[in-house]
Amino acid sequence: LFPELSWSKAATLLVHNVTHQYLFFNESNIELALAKTSDLVHYAYTKGSFIEKRVDYFDSELVEPGPEPRRLSDGNYLFLYNSARRLPLPTNHLKPNWDREYNLGWVIMDGNDPTKILARSDEPILSPELDWERCDFTSNEWARRGLTPQVVFAEGWQQTSIDQFTLWYQGCDAVTGIAQVTVEF
């Protein structure tokens, strides 16, 4: 879409019925960028980052789109994003970026203008805690099998009731988990 930018495969769309536009969220240079389109063919890149990395936060190394934003009962959107922070771990592992912890954050976007962020999480809502999310740091076995340790990544979600969602996420690049997301005002 934008040859001058480094875009990854991680992306999601929001269909905004008020403006009759699609908002395309994509990781660009490890931050989250935004582009607009009305026909899904021609895109206008919004200069700068939509969601930036933050020093000394859970999203200090990487910000990447999660599943598509969902409308909340107050009319605004909840957007989940995948992120990473660096961990102080030994450096004798086989896979690049093994020293990162991948977490899930959120932003609330304005329902009338989703390019405006109203709130952002200071802490992750999901971090690797279970054995199958953390992998095994005592050997390089996980790397030989192509797995990445310390990972939770949101893959998709479905609304189950007002302001409640079932979230599918992966742990350790190998296993799928399910979590419930409940928004309280």
C-alpha cells in the first residue's frame, strides 16, 4: 500500500458507518499506523503513529493491531492491540526477540471520530502467566520447535452480550486460549 513505509502482515479494519470509511490499522516500524479508504483499493496514509510505543510501559518495544475494534454501549470503540516489552533475561537463546514479553493492551476510540483516542491502558489486560503462555526458559527446546516464549497475542473476538466479549488468543506461538473481556464504566 505504501512503498515508503515498512508495513508488516498484522492489520485490521474498522468499518465506520458514520463517515462511510474504512480505517486500516497496521504495524509500521513497530508502531501502529492508520490509513483511510472508502473503496478498499485507494488508501490515504495518516502521517505519524496512531498508537506509539511508550518508554517504561508494557508496550515499549512493539505496538501491533489486534482484532477489529468493537463498538461499546456508550457508542465508542474498544480496540485491543498486541504489544511487547523487553525482559532482563540471559542472552543464550537461539531465537531473535526471545527476551520480549508480549502483552495485550487497549485503547478507547471516539465513536464519532475513531481516529481520536480517548483513553489508553497503563497496564496490560493480558500477560503471559500460564505455563503454556510462558514456554520453557530452562532450555532451548522451545526455539528448536519454532516457538516464542512469553507470548499472548489476541487473534479474534466475538461479542457475547453488551460490553462483553470472548477473546481468542495464542500463547507461546503454539496454543490457543480463550478469555472473557468485560468492559465496566
